[in-house]
Amino acid sequence: MSQVLDLVFCGTPNFAVPTLARLAAEGFAVRLVVTQPDRPSGRGMQSALSPVKQKALALGLPVEQPEKIKNNDAFRKVLEGIRPQAAVVVGYGRILPPWMIDLPPLGNINLHASLLPKYRGAAPIQWAIASGESVTGVTTMRINAGLDTGDILLQREMPIAPEDTSETLAPRLAETGAELMVETLRGLQDGTVHPRPQDHALATLAPVLTREDGRVDFQRSAREILNRLRGFQPWPGAFTTFRAQPIHIWAAKVEPGPLPSGELRRNGPRLLVGCGQDALELLEVQPQGKRRMSARDFINGYQPRDGERLGG
């Protein structure tokens, strides 16, 4: 029977929680959970615990929340005292310093939400959907000094459904990733998993999202706009302007046929907007300061005229 692995777990967001829970359930010795410091959140700016910290406390695991790790002698002594055989890193949100990369004999094992080397970076789920991919997946890899450039350990594919958004896809990837992490650690322990280098020539990037990524450019094709709308939920979403006021598009579908870019056209209870190729039927929108509403309710309330425009 394999010896129990001593682990340190580093993670912060909801995406990391299934892996932490699975490692604990499978009997791994999670000696320490490292997560981001509590941050003010909400209207009252109350201090909020990260999802990983909440789960760690529920599991009775010790937690450290260093503000920095690169030149933190106290934190380094804590980890060196634990002498973990591996560190598991899932969405921690910090670049690991060389001393931490070199510390565990089995390495720092990262769960990344793409099929590396595609979509290296902070937002792989969002950019995979926004780019029109029909398949994505999860990768376990050994962290090195680069940005998601370390050797691949295991990968598992997952289809992206036409109706998927980043909010629906992420939980499925997180659960699959938790299973893959367990398989990876056991394989490293018994010598059946072997690292292989990435083909850097095939790398693509998934950079941090900005608010401007959500601004709709109606020169793009309807399909591309819809993919970005799906990928960029819940933030930055898909937004534009109507009568010089911001409006958010929550749901839409492609409507084949030409219509000038940005131009609105009513078709009974349906509302179409032209794109660089084909048109979008708007299904749910939200004018600034208003609730989300159906296209029918928007038509009844705002009476948009054929030929009016969205955007500049």
C-alpha cells in the first residue's frame, strides 16, 4: 500500500475547492492550506474569506494567508518545517518563488483549466469559450519559472456545449480536475506518471480579462459576439450603448441573414441587431439602472425603432 503523501495546498477561488475536498476525502495528508488574505467585499466592505479558506476551516485544516511569499522568511520556515512531498496549486493567484518551486521532491503540481499549451494564463475557461472552441479540458503540470510552461503530467478533455457559459463550464472542469489531481499524485508516487514537455510553438494565451473585453464590437460576426458573450459571463459580460446609455446583453442567438452592423430591426416580439456577418436576436437585456428583461419587455418599454443603433 502506498505511503500517505504529505501535501501543502495553495488555492483561493471556488474552482479550487473540489480539489481540496477530494484530496482530504482520499486520505492525503494536507498539512497546510495556503490562500489569499481576507479581502473587503460587498456593499459593507466586510472582510470576506476565500472559498478555499472556508472549505479548509470546515475540514479542520490549518490555514496560512501570507500577504507576500517571495521574500517572506517566516512563511518559508513554515513550509520548510512541513517538508511536503508535493504542493498542489489551484488558482492560488501568486507567482511561486524559486525556493518554493524547488522545495517539494515531487514538485508543485498545478491544475490548469485548459489543454495546455493552449490558453496559458489567468482566464483559460473564458477565452476557450470566447474563441469558439468545442472542446477544452484540464491539465496537471509541474510548475516552473514560466507562465504555465511547465511539463505536462496528465490531461483530460471535456466538450463545450453550445449553450455553455464560463459559469456552467467551470464547475464541471473543477470536478474533473479534482479527479485528475488525485490520479496525478498517485501516479507520481508509484512512478506511472511521467512528465512531458509542452510544445511551446502551439501555445496560445488567455490573459486577465478587462472591462473593455466585454464591449461589443458589431463589426465582428454574430457567432463571435455570441461566443464572447458566453465566455465573459458573469464579468465583464457583453455591453454596448442604446440612445447613449449603457445596456447589457445577457442572452442572444445567431440569426442568419444580412443586417447593417449595429442596426436594430424589430420583427414582431423579436429584436435583431446587425453584425459583421449575420445578425443577433437579442433575448435578454438590461438597460443601466433597470432589471434584466426579455426582448419583448424591452420593446414594449423603450419602443426601439427600425434603424436605431447599438454602440457608437
